Amino acid sequence: GAVVSQHPSRVICKSGTSVKIECRSLDFQATTMFWYRQFPKQSLMLMATSNEGSKATYEQGVEKDKFLINHASLTLSTLTVTSAHPEDSSFYICSARELAGVNTGELFFGEGSRLTVL
Amino acid sequence: GQSLEQPSEVTAVEGAIVQINCTYQTSGFYGLSWYQQHDGGAPTFLSYNALDGLEETGRFSSFLSRSDSYGYLLLQELQMKDSASYFCAVRAYTGGFKTIFGAGTRLFVKA
């Protein structure tokens, strides 16, 4: 199946700093990627849809100025958590759908990035 | 908006069969997916139903009834490695395609 790679897998930062997380589709082109956030033992909450070459679409309640998304190429989307605070500590996971998977509903997920803000 | 309901926990023994139900309310419904997630790992795709009926993939089967807004995941011949969280997820079109996940069902398989 298609491979999505996410980096870094773990990051610890100080409060007030910004953190960038990268999501790459390694063997396919992804015009659309999705960013999710997951708290321990909870569901995946869709934060935003990242669209190549255009602005991301954010879900209700997600601050677009806090969670900056850039999708500059067909294989790379980045999520930047700006001015991070302890409450932003979470597991961030990106996903993408291969073109062939449009009708199968299959999302391929990155390995996830665990952010800890001190 | 979208909402999904599934049981929070299910416990079963090795070799048994377990069914995890999912009901949903959504606009722009396209299909229902199931994902498995082990602790600390990323979700992996199990199945997708766009039409009514049963889809079988090895030990796992998934069912959808669009008229009832209901689906289930059936796991047969349970193995210890099946202990994980299972999420149902609706694929919906609301100005763009998106996939919204349920709260997840933690499955505990006992020897």
C-alpha cells in the first residue's frame, strides 16, 4: 500500500516556541492531506484538510493562526504549531488518500508526531 | 455535522467472534470505514462500505445499512494480537471530502 511518512515522531519544546511537523507521501502524489489530533485513549479529531497549492480548510473550533498548514507540493504538507502551550501537547497524525483509493475510502496514515510542550 | 456512536469497550476470548456496532448521523454520507489502532501506533485501514451489505476480508467483515445509518465490524477467530482500538469513520462530502472518526472501541482479547 501507499506510504505516508511523518517527522519528527517525538518533539519536546518549551512553551512559546513553534514546532513544525512534516508529512510526506513517499510513493504517490497527494493533492489532499488531512491533519488529525488525538488525545490519549480518545478519538482522532480532524483539524484541517490540506490542499496542494491552496489554503487549508479548517474544522470548526480549530485556530488557523495557531495551526499553520502549508501544502506546497504534491508530496509534502507541513503543520506548524505556533506559540505552543502545554495544552497543545498531543499526538498529531497526518493522512492522505491515494488517487486509486478515492472509491475505497482508504486513508493512509503517517506514524504520528507526539508533541510535548513544557 | 457528523456524529458517530460505538461502544467504548468490548472483551472477548481467543477464538471467539465479536461484533462492534456503529451508528452515525451525517450529511453528505458516502461510506463507512473501519480502522484498527494499537496503542502508540497509527491507525490502519480495515474495510470500507459504500453500499449496503457485507464486505469480507479474511477474518474481518464489515456491514452497512444506509437506511438505518448503521454498520458493524465482525471479527472472527479472535487472536491476542487483535487487542486494539477499532474506529468506525464516515466519509462525507460537505464542500470537500472528509473522514470523521467515532470515539473508538477498545477490544480486549483474553486467553
